[in-house]
Amino acid sequence: MGKIKCSELRKKNKDDLTKQLDELKTELAQLRVAKVTGGAASKLSKIRVIRKSIARVHIVMHQKQKENLRKFYKGKKYKPLDLRPKKTRAIRKALSSHEKGLKSAKELHKLRSFPQRRFAVKA
């Protein structure tokens, strides 16, 4: 197996991806044995390609899993932390616009007791 592209992997389903991952891992194990026994230089250079291919398969599997989780939690009230928007800590902890508008009982009483005074302006 040579270099594989992520675009090709995205078209495959989960079973095919796991099967391909197993094949790549067995091939890597064979190449490592060849390295120890003093194999050809072409086999040694292929180790890097296979490692990167394994990483690509893992990436695509993870992306698909995350995409399915996003679909599952879409419209739900609570989401896992890794599916929530990152933003900054300050923005996440800030009050919502609704919470900003709320007034305490004491403040409401004060506003009722001492409403804003209206002045007639002489033209």
C-alpha cells in the first residue's frame, strides 16, 4: 500500500476504515521486522509513508465520529464540552443578555419608590 488521500478515505464507511487500518498496521509491523533484519532501503523509507497513512485513517475516523456526535446533539440543551464553541474563558463566563437585564427586588423597589423625575423645558 502506498500513500492514501483523506478525500478517498472520507468516502469509505467505518468498517472499511477499520479494515484498512488493520492492514496498514500489519504492513508496518512487517516493515519494522525488515528493518531489524537489515532490509532494503526502499522498505525503510516506506515506514514513514505507512505511519502517515495510519495517522490519516485515524484522523478521518475521528472526524466522522465527531460529525455524527454533532448531528446527535444538534438542538439539545446540553452538549459535551468538546462540542461547545471554544471562544475565550471570559466570553464563556460572561452574563447573557437576559441575565444582564434582570433587576433585584431591592432595585425594583427603589425604581418604584423614586421614579425618574420629569422636568418641563422652557423653550
